[in-house]
Amino acid sequence: MLQFLKYVLATIIGLFVFSVLLLLILVGIGSAASSEEPVAIENNSVLKLNFDEPIVERANADPLADLEIPFGPTPSGIGLVQVKRAIANAKLDPNIKGIYLEMSMFLDAGYASLEEIRNALIDFRQSKKFVYAYGEVFSEKAYYLASAADRIYLNPDGALELNGLSSQVPFFKGTFEKLDIKPEIFRVGEFKSAVEPFFLDEMSKASEVQTLSYLSSINDHSFGAIAKARGLQVSELKRLADSLLVRQPEDALKYKLVTHVGYYDQVHDDLRKLLRVEKDEEVNFVGLSKYSKAEKYVKEGEFGTRVAVIVASGEIRSGEGSDEVIGSDKIAETIREARLDDKVKAIVLRINSPGGSKLASDVMWREVMLARKEKPVIASMSDVAASGGYYMAMGCDTIVAQPNTITGSIGIFGVLFNVQDFLKNKLGVTVDGVKTNAYADLGLPTRPLTEFERKVIQQEVNKGYDDFVKKAAQGRDMTEEQLRNIASGRVWSGAEAKANGLVDVLGGLDDAIRIAAKAARLKDGGYRVKYLPEEQSFTEELINRLNGDQEERILESQFGILTPYVKQIRNLQYMQGIQARLPYDVQIR
């Protein structure tokens, strides 16, 4: 027995030492990578953008990206900031002759993010350099991005989706009925349909109206942009979509949606001809990770003059948050630091959020209001800036959104769940207790609410909505009556929001930065853009990535294609207090 314990102890010590050494090695690699000289880019190179991962607002730098380490962390996504920065640099880089887009089957990105990249590609083409795109299957989103290319190649056995947009919502009423769980719903606003999946089994008429409206707006914008890029008429695109006339790759070629039908090797043969590279030579592709370390041709302005871009992405909750969650404490602190920093002359609040906690949203709104007293504060809306996301933006001097941004949803709700029957009938568990006052157990899920308690909670929700409307009206320079006419929880596209006064300017992040700089009276090229909060260190990113990947793998191994729905149910635990968030999880395809 003693010998066995010795072996166990030795194994534990060995594993501990190995882990420490491994961590030191990885930290060493990270330190070495961060101190490297700029990567040399060979002449006649092509920037290759591979869209095989989700597009996020900002991806933390990964020093291991170019190293083949089997136990290394998986990528956290493609950073929108990094992609745009690379495209802008490649436009000026004499060694980069063009851009090659490797399109994934199903591009995981919001339409506003695609708009940012697409506009960057159109600007890149003004340099007379080429943009080629290749895909085996073009989803609606993938094709929208690829439509900005000079040449679009579709695999001869592939497909191109052009049938319009749709959005589906999962409803859990039947699930709760089977489990004997009774949701208690409190909301304000005819269109505030975030809680509908808990007590309905289909969309309400109001929800149908608003969803079809903003989907149609986004679809019209997409068709207009595609038509302009491909030399087509919008009416022709609508005819193709309504009749499902694009069924085969040859159809896409016939109707001028693509320029070529060809295999991967044929695309490369064409690139070799264009670059005057011999047939037996490889095209010198440069990936995004490597190119991010190359020489910078887009020069930064003065070090002591900055426009701070504060990136806030994810659901809104109280606390510190994370890369995927907007923590009110962290973002409020970041806004405050930017306000007090003399080097920061203007602030851009970059928002990509469906909302969340009303309290957390209000904490950040307060810091916005304090900051705008001292320097310009501009809101830049990404894919989604709705409900709590709009709450963050409404105090800014100017709100900038893409035409296909999803925004609005000015409304709030509260939800409680009564699990008394579930515990008793399904698990055989009963709950009893004592209390010192009549309502000491208010809100506990183990008993139903009384009518008086429901009335009290609904009054609180009403008060929260009135507060939201009042502050939104103040920020938009409207009367409360005017604001209520476009509130009621209704969701709008960016184009619709511009028309009704919820948004000031249609444009992207670069437009918001220029507006901020102009408001601060900064000269073009005379300032630097500083992204906040600060990026995580290599070690922090490595540990967080490994932990996050492990959780994701466990969920997917257990639930497979049902994982998104499991996540939605799991997120109910974070809906504490009054919520200002988008109706359900909007998925556009």
C-alpha cells in the first residue's frame, strides 16, 4: 500500500512539474512572438482571408496561430477590426497584389459586420488591385460578401443560395407544460416579444409584423448592394429569389451572379496567370495572422492625441463580464478612464449586443452621460444594438448604424418561474419553510405568486419602461409621446431606425471614428485610434481559451445540434431582475 501511494504521489508531482514547465514554455513563446520584428512580405503576394470561423468584433492576438501545436487553443474567431485593418494596409502595401476570399459554406456573421468588410473590399479595389472569391457553397451571407469581388468562382458541383431571408424562433411552452413549470411574465410594449417563447407556441401577430418589416428592410438593402456590384436590377434579383431559378452553378453563371464556374485548382491557375507565376509554383498567399505582423503602411497619428474605441460585445450583465459578455462594471470603468484620460479627445462606443440587464445597462448609460459633458461620445452600432444595447447608445451625441443593423426594441420585461409542481410531480420533492414577514419569500420559484405580488412586480416593470422611454426621449431630443410611438419594444433595421429618428447616421465604425474626431476638432491623420478595454495578455488568453473550449466541447458532445437551444434555456439563470433585451435570439438566414 505504501509503495502504491509513493507511485501516486510521484505521478501527481510529475504532472504538476510538467504543467508548470509547459506553461513557462508557452509564456516564453508568447513573449518571443510579441518581441519579433515585422514579418517580411515577399513581392507578388496575395492576402488570403479565410472565413471559416465566426466573425467577432475583436479577436485577441494568438501568438500560437502560426505554430503547429496539437494541444494549442482553437481560434476564438475572426476579428472584424483585424480584417479591416489588414485590408486597409494591403491597399497601400506594394508587395500585396490582391486579395483572395476563401468562403466557408455557412458564414457565421451578422449582416452589419459583413457590410463593414464588404465596404472595405470595395475601397480596396480602388487601388486597382484584384479581389477574387471562391466557394463550394455560397450561403446568402457568404454571397453578399463575395459579391464585392472582381471575380467570383463557384464550384461546379456546388450551390448558391438566393432565396431571401428568414428567421425562426424556438418556443418552449410545450416543454414547460410537460415539466409542470409555470412562467410568470411581466412586460411592457406590444412588440416586446422576448418572453413569447415561454408562454406561446407560435409568433404573435405583432412579432410577425416587426420581424417581417426589418427582415424585408435588410433584404432590400442586400439586393440593392448586390445589384449595384454585379450590374443587375433589383427586380431581377427578386424574380430569381421568388422563383428559385438559381438551382445549379450554371444558373448562377447564366444570371451573372458569379463570373466563373470552376474548381479550386482552376482558380489558382487563373491567379498564377494574373501574377505571372509559373505553373509549377505556388501562389504566395499570406494569411491574416501572419499579415497582422507585417510592416504597417497605414500610419498612426500623434501618440498624445487619441480617439478611444470602447468595444462592448455580448449580452449585458452586472459584473466584470468577458469577451462574450458585456460586464457593466468593466465597461463603465473603461468609459470613466477614457473620460479622465487627457490623451483621449473623443470616445466611440462600439456596441454589438441584444441587451440584457436593465440595471447594468443603466450603470453604463450613466457613465456615457458623464463622459459626453467633457468630450464627444459617438455610438457605433454593429450587427445588433437593441434594447439594453440601445440603452447604451441613446445617451451618445451621435448614433451611427449600418442599414442592416438590428436596433430599437425599447421595452423591458421580467420573468419568474414557478417550479413547485415540477419538483413535486416529477422529482417527488416538496418545499416548506418559515418567514418573518408576509413577503419575505417573494420571488422564490417554489410557490406561485399572489395577485398582489404580480401587481407589485408589474408596477416595477412599468416604472422601468417609463424610465427607459424618458431617457431615450432625452437622448434623441424627442418628446416622450414621440418616442413611445416608435418604442413599445419594436425592433427596427438600421435603415428604419434612421427614418424614425432612433439613429442619426448610416455608416460603419470608421464613419463613427471620423465623426468623433471632427467633433473633437482633430485633424485628419493627426490622431491615433485606441481600442479598449486592453487586450488580454498571452497567458490570460491561453487559459481562458482552453477553459472556454472545454465547456463548448462538453455541451456539443452532449447535445449536438440542440446545443443552441440548451444554451438559451441555460441563459435563463442570468435573467435576474428587469430585463431590457431583444425578442429571443434573432437568427437570420
